[in-house]
Amino acid sequence: MKQLKLVFLWHMHQPDYRNHGDGMIKVPEGTQRAGADGTAAGEFMLPWVYLHAMKDYADMAAHLERYPEIRCVVNFVPVLLEQIEDYAQQFVSRKFRDPLLRMLAAPDLDQIAATDRQLLLNTCFRSNHLTMLAPFPRYQHLHTLYLDLCREGETTLAYLSGAYFSDLVTWYHLTWTGEAERRSNPLIAALISKGEGYDATDRQHLLASIGKLISDLIPRWRALAARGQIELSTTPQTHPLAPLLLDFHAARESQPDAQLPISTIYPGGRSRVVTQIENAHTSHATRFGAPPVGMWPAEGAISTPFAQLLADAGCRWIASGEGVLKHSLAASGIHTAAHATYRPWRLESAPGMTLFFRDERLSDLIGFDYAKWHGRDAAQHLVTQLEAILDAASATEEPVVSIILDGENAWEHYPYNGYYFFDDLYGLLAQHPRIRTTTYAELLAQDQPIVASPLLQLVAGSWVYGTLSTWIGDKQKNHAWDLLCTAKQSYDLVLSSGRLSAEKSALATRQLAICESSDWFWWFGDYNPATSVASFDHLFRHNLIHLYRLLQLEPPTQLEASISSGSSSAVGGSMRRATESSA
């Protein structure tokens, strides 16, 4: 019987939020951060790694544990794994370098500083209020009280007691606990039922529960891989936009009129991309016992030179967006490739590597639309779409459908963090006779390997619009690239001089890799929320400043000025549809 091969790829990523500097830094007022007036060396400046770990990375593992018949690919970026391990160690040592966790652990919230009170008020209502605040009346009451006092003037906030802040920080962590954990952990259920009056003992119990959840996380994913249920893949070390590190002109392959930075090239880009790939392989082998079979390039951004480097590194598969395939087929003169997205492809210039492409429509249905549906209806609709793809295929063709999206940001828009959607979806797929969930590694290793069609030309692009415009092309993004290029030139000069010790050179190289992350460039632009833009703008410039200091150079004064301001009316920002027309 003909079957559709379905590959889910869940991409797990957060940039490095730690202050790797050597002292206290000032953070812009009103930005999204986990600190008040400043953040000391080693501190986490934003809490998203551990919050997503306890809500989303844990829930995604639990869904698979409930349905062992389901296969999928799970992509972990090395810089995320490093931070999860950092948090796990904090729970062991009880020396918390995340200000929010320190507040949860504080024995007496009546005695905390004014800056810490402000930290809790700034942070503990940052969530999707429809799904994470409104369902909990006591938490909603805390928010209503806060708004009422704000209308009376900020000075009235001084009347808030330690009991208020104890309830606030407890509720925030309860709402960021995954739905599967709420159902399986009696402590979480008891604390939610209690509703108010949380004391230091309650908070210590919750803290211990969070610590166990985070410490068990990587072993849980390792166990899923060991039993053959998932394929673990990776991304170059800090999630760099590799096609642009190799050549800024890659942006013009899909957008010939794209504006480029003043700098003509990122200095030494090829060696940096090779190093990022090598470090990812080493990280993966160390944590999971073997090198990865394939990679999800950062943002699904690929180009011919980058594909060649990945193939040279032994990468057996990569994946990208459907828009990249459409542009590449047109450039290759292939105009009659029906269902092209549902077959694997190969490049002559990247031998031994297979290319898969994301179904934009189905991926965006999960990312943006199904959250508004009843879980069973959404799951059945997706299965019906997959059945239609199979029915439309020729008698000799077994389509390979790739549904690829991040495994963390969409679920807060779903009721119960997507629990019922996944329960229904995985349940339907586990019993479906004509749809088989699988992994890319399994497809390549089967007795009769899938046959990849030749792609004559690969047009550089990403999963967003099939272009690189999300990371380069406007004035603010280009300015950020120029700042990075200038810092890289200084890095090259200092390291070639030999005046840094081996240890200090390694620290500078690590810092450079953090600066190369694609995330900073994603956020620059007036279509993103101002508070988020301010946070990431500050983080990027701080990282560059620290790089200069590691190089024993005075940072340029232009790093004191903001790059981008964002928009006061924009919402979201962490997720984007694949096509502009559906945005």
C-alpha cells in the first residue's frame, strides 16, 4: 500500500542570553529583561531559556513519550543546550544567576530591593494573557490590582506587600509550567489549587520541581533518540546566518535590488562557518554520543557555497523553505515539477547530501491558525490535508512531506499549551494506515533509499519568504552587519599579532561566535515590538563591546547608540509566516 512519509522537524533554539562581561552593565529602562538596574557578569539577561524549557521543551518530549509510535526530527542548537546545562548546574549549586529564579528562591520577599520589586512587576506579566493569565482567576486578580495601582500613579506600587510578590512570582512560574507536567506532578496541581497565600516553603518546593524538570530534560530527549523514536539534529554552533557570513551578495540571488552593508564582505567568513559547523558536530557527539546525520541550517538559510561546506563536513541532509525551492526550480528552468516540495533533491556540487523542503502552508497552519481551532478539528484537518497530498501523487510516488517549525513559540497561543492538539494529532497519525511518520535519517538508511531529483541551481534564501531579507537589506540591519564586520577586523588583527594568551584568544573566539548569531539581525526593524527590539539591540551591542574588551581594545563610541527602535504598535515578533501574502 502506498504511504505518505511525514517528517516533523521541531526546531529548539534560543540565543545566548548571558552577560559574559566582567562587571555590571546598565540595561535600558522598560526593556524585556530579567534584571532591574543592571546585570552582573555571568547573569542571564533574559529568562526565556529556562521558561521555554519547563513549558515547551518538556511538553514536546512528553507528547512523544505518550505516543511511542510517532517518529520525528528534533533539532537542538548547541548554544541552547549549553544554557540548559548552565541552568541545571545552578539548581545543583543553588547559586542562581538568573534574577527571576533568585526571586523565587528568596526567603523573604518583604525584604527585597526596590529594583527587584520592579523586576517582578516588569517580568511576571509577560506572557500570552489569553491562555496563560485569564484562565487563572487569582493570577488575573494580581494583574488587575497592578493595573489599578498604576492608574493611581506609580508611587502607589510601593504599597504592594511581600505576600503580593510571593503570589506573583509563584503564579508566573506555574503558568510557564508545561501542561503535561501539571497533569503528572501533584505539587503543581496542589499549588494551582491553592491559588494564593504562597509562602517560602511553597516557593522552595516549586523551585525544586523546576530544577528536576530542567535537569531531566536533555536525558529525556537522549532516551527518545536511544529508542529510535526521534532523530536528533543540530545547527551550526550559535545559529549564524551562514550564507551571509560567506557572501553578502547571496541576498541578491533572490532579491537583485537588495541593499547591502557598506562592508563588502564579512572578513574570514568561510573559516568562521567551518568552525561553527565543526563546533556543532563536536557538541552533538559529546552530548548525544554520535555526530548528527543532518542539520537544520539557522533559519533554513542556505546557499550553494554553504551547502558545499555542509557536504564536506559529512552532513547527509539539510532542510530549507519551500520558497527557496521555488526560486531554485525557476532558476534551473524546471517549470513543471508538480508536488516538488514532496520529493527530495540533490546538488551536484554537494555530493552525498540530500535536500528536503518545508511545506509552508501546513507548517503555518500549525504555527498560526490551528491555535484558534478545537484540537480534534485541527488535527483531523491536518490529516485530511495529508491524505489529499497522497491521493494527488502518482501511482509510483510516495510523497515526503516536511512540516518544520520551532518547537517553542507557537504553543502559548494554544489552549493548554497545545496538549489536546498534540494528543489528537499524534493519536490519529499513530493509527493511520497510509501516513507514516519518519525521520530524514531513516529515509536515507532504508533498504531502498529514496531517490533525490537533481537541482541544477540553488538560489540562496531562507524559510522566510524564500529570501534573506529578514536579516539584511534595510538600513538598520545593514548597520548592524557593518558593526560586526568592524569588530571582526579588529579580532583578526589582534589574534594574528599573538599578543593574547591562548586562554584569552579562546574567550574572544567564543564571544565572536555569540555576536554572529542570526537572532540579533532578526529583531532589527520597525515591524517588531519596541520593547523586544530594545532588548536584543542592547544585547547585540553589549556582546560587541565585550568582544572589544576581550581583545584589549577600546570599544567604538558608536556602540553606545541604539541601532533600532522598533514599533510601539507592533506585536509578536518571535514568529513569522513563511510568505508575505499570508502574513
